[in-house]
Amino acid sequence: MQIGVAYSEPGQQIWLNIEVPDSSTVAEGIERSGILKQFPHVDLSAQKVGVFGRLVKLDAVLKPGDRIEIYRGIIADPETVRRRDLDSDDE
């Protein structure tokens, strides 16, 4: 079956469509995609993953057409950044 795997970093985004055997898990799909070789710093034990924007576990079984997303941690609080940007507009 065909699935997609997506990951992005500042300045670089990757979205692969790959074939996996029926009943493959999220972890197996990520492994088959080769993303872990391209981005060796991705740590699936620490980073969250999802399918179409919904958090899932690595052992979740995939369905045809699913898009796996590997999420990075937030490095800045969006509310703080927004507040700071709004404050700078007042100057």
C-alpha cells in the first residue's frame, strides 16, 4: 500500500510517498522511508508522530494513503513570540 512520510526543519522539508506492506506500523513506515538516515538526529523515542495531524503511537497500524508526520519540539512559546511581536509594533 502507498503512504506518505513528512518531516520538516527550518529551510528543509521532505515529503515522500512510499510503498509498504499491508499491516505496516508507523515505525515501520518511517524506517522504510529512509528519513532516519537523512536526519540521524531524529529521535523517535523523544519526538511525537502523527497521521494527518492526529498524534499516534509508533505501533499504530497504517491504512492506505495515510500521511505520517514526524513532529519537532517547539523551541519558542507561540504566545510569547506573538506578544513580543505586538509590543514591537507599538514602538
